[in-house]
Amino acid sequence: MNYHEISHFSHQHKLKYEYTEFPFKCDGCKEVGIGSLFKCSTCDYDLHTHCALPSTSICHLFYTKCSFQFLPRPPGNTPRYCNACEKDVTGFVYHCNSCGFDLHPCCAKLPMMLDDGEVKLYLYRKVSAPCHRCGRKGRSWSYRSSCKKYNLHVACVKEMLVESWHGYLWRGNSRKLETRIPSLKYTLQTYPHKSKGKKVQKCCEMAGLAVQFIISAVLGDPTTLIAGVIGMLMSK
């Protein structure tokens, strides 16, 4: 079913479905988003689609013994973090009462596979190969290509975005960021290549496309590539 206008427990006005190529801060989970959202034009109140239309409870393949319940705020009084991306949980959350695990709504709904016909990326709870961003193994959930050449932590993707947007100012109450998604040039680790020329160029293009897909998923819109904004990540 398609929802174009909804009522939400967290807000007094109705929210309308919109699509934006500008980053926004979700007023539900407090995480950054882009693409599809539900918005109140009166108050400029924004929600990821995952936060606007949450499931009451979910299960996850990585935690087969857990049952995650949707909560409007983190339980208890101690700081909590998302088990997928390792970032703080400060708003809407999926929480498992029995084990104490927490997931941001967008992290909970990350696709197990991203596929554009050329690149297939699979979500893993832990990967033994080093991340192309931080060079470390393990850590948070990771997306890894089927060819096993590209591996990127979900946590590192979020750090890339935070670093790129650092210093961007909110303009008064309009809450519009100064610019669109910034360039992510030089954000990936550079590894020596045995091949040269076109093979290296193709490798960089594929790595850039992989990052593009992962960013789209992490920001809450895995079904749509924000091609005009985060395309050509590695080429300029």
C-alpha cells in the first residue's frame, strides 16, 4: 500500500510523503537521511520512511533468538548504542528486551543484499577482511561485494558522511543544509594494484558504485540511487 499522507503519534500535524536530494535530520531516530521521507510543511518535521511507518516488532537474521520491539525512545537512563553501526541511539529504536540489543530503524531495515545488475553487495554481521575505509577487521556490520574486493563497515559509512558534512550550518529555522551531499573523494583506503590502466580505473569505478549503494541504504532509501548527488564518487 502506498501512503501519501499519514498521521503519526510523534507529531500533531499530518505528514506528507516527499522525495528530496538534500540531506535532512530525521526527527524520529535523530539520524541523517536523504531521498524518501514524510514531512510536515508547517513545522518542518521530517521522518525517514522507516520511522514514519515502523513495524511494531521485527526479527533479524543476525539475531535469531531476539525479538525487537519498536520504541519511541531508548529504554532506561544509560547511554545506548546501535548494534549495527555502533552509533548512539537517541531517538526511535528497535530494542530487544531479553538481550538488550538496539537497532536504529534504518539499520534494522538494511537490505541483506544490494544489487544493480553489476555489483552485488551482501550484508554481514562480521567480516574477517579489512574495511576499505578504516583498514580494520570486524567492528560493525559490513557490506561486502560478491567478488570480495570491496568491504565497508556500516559504521565507517556513517563516519564518512559526518566528516564530509562537518561544519555545515543550519540556516535559522529553515533547517536546510548549505549544500547537497558532499564529494566523498579520497575517503576510501588506497591499496596497491597488480594491474594497471583500464583495470585499475574499472576497479575504482566499481568501488565508487559500491559506496554509492551502501550510502543510499544507510540513509534510509535503499530502493533509490541518488544518482545526481552521490554518483561519480571516485571519478573526480
